Amino acid sequence: MTIIGLTHSGLSVSNLESALDFFKEKLLIEEICSQLSDQDYLAKVTGFPGARLKIGFVRKEGDTFPLEIIEYLTPQGVPSRGGLGIVGTQHRCYQVSNLDALYDRLRNQSIEFLSEPRDLEESFWPGARDVFFYGPDQTIFEFLEFGLSKREEHEIMRIHHLGLTVSESCAALELLCGILGLEKIDEMETSGEDLKGFGVAVDARSKLTLLKITGTEVLLELWQFQRMHGPNALTAHNNLGSGHLCFLVDDIFQDHSILEKAGVKFVGPPAEITAGINKGAYAVYFSGFDDYRFELFQKPV
């Protein structure tokens, strides 16, 4: 099978309104829509009987897909306990201009940064600069700047890449490339020097793998640390701070069959969405490496 795109990156939070305010007021990213979802199909898509969700979508103009922000009313989750250097943690990276000015503005608005902006040496983008910070429910975000741009207006431009911290990159690649058809485009090892001061283990040596997500300019970055900073995150998709990636397919029933035969664990068969902006589409969640949660989505005919 082959993925044809990415529908959204999902993020579960404790309070939808507060999370949407973070994106709209702090990051100046537009809310597209929001809705209360309590229809019967949700139990089939998520695997949670009686699921009730509040869902909002935010998207920076120019991005090919939105972030889906979810508050689970039923069943309520627990904190995922993720973090930099912890397996099961996702991060989302925005490309920006004038990183220093953006950093100063958001720090003055009480955004918690993991460090000051730093020059990247051991990365896929040597010469670039970045900084990590916390979003809703201690989720991790990154700003990435290419070239010094102090004279430019500071701006969040687009989602550049999504990151997953994994226990074994080989196992992740078996699913992502071997079965789902994503393309591996680069790989490197780092000494961990760039992560000093980020709160990760002293020995932060890591292996980085870069993948291309079919149908989008956004990349997927896998981090495999030689020594993890703590126990695995609690990745159930209703847990606070957990996330999922929703892949677009053109024949969800065929792809569901292919993945099941390959040993992928689904919550059930694909279910039709009967209400909301995606009415008539089909979707279903499944678990992958390190219990990461993924979703298949087929657009309405």
C-alpha cells in the first residue's frame, strides 16, 4: 500500500478552548472550525465505547494540512508523561523567520522554552537555528530558522517537520517505509552535544532518520536516543499531550486488510463518519511501533 498524503496531525489536550487560545493568541495560527462530536461512529473510529470529543482545527495559511486539537470528554485520559528523550513523544516543528524576535515575544507572553535559540551543527540542517518550547499539556514544539533574518518581520511560516522519539528506528521504518510507503531520505548519528541544557540524559547520543511523507512537503524525523531520559510515554490517544498522525489513503478497506495481514493492530474495521466537516468519509485508528497511534482516513466519494 502507499499513503497518498497526511490529513492532519492530532493532539489531545485537557481543555480545548485553552489550547485553541494558545495557537490563536500566542502563535497567531488561525482556527478553522470546532465542533462537539458525540455520534455513534466515534466509538468505532477511536475504539472507545461512548466516546465524546470536542474537536478544533488550526492551520497556518499555506500549510497543506491542519493540526487537530482534541479534548476527550469521555473517556477522559491521564497525562501522557512524554518529553524530550522519552519514547512515545511527538514534537511539531514550525519553520519561522526572525527566530530571536519571535523567541523574545513569546517568552514575554510566558511561553516556557527549553533553552535559548541555538545554532544547529549535528542535524539535517547545519547552519540553521532552532529552539524548543512547551505547548498545551507539556507538548513539545520547535521553531526552525534557515539563515539569519533579524531584519525580517518575525513570523511562523509553516509546519516543517513532525518528530517521533522511538526505541528502535528499524522497527519504525518497517511500518512507515516497508508497509506504508514513506520514503527514507537521510540518516545520521549525533553526539548529543546540541542537547546540553535540555534536561535529557547526559549521554544524549542519538540516531536521526528523516522521511518524506508522500503528498506533502512536510518531513517526518525519527529520534532514537542511545539512552532514554525516562519510561515510555502513555500513548493512548485520549491521554493528555499524546498525539497521532492521520494518513490519507484512497482505498481504506483494502489498506486495512493489507495492514491487518501484516500484523498491525486496529481498533476495528473502518467506520463511516456520519456528521461534521468530514461527513461521508471513512476512518479508523491503529497502533504501531512503541504503541504510537495512527489513523487511516479516506475522503468522501
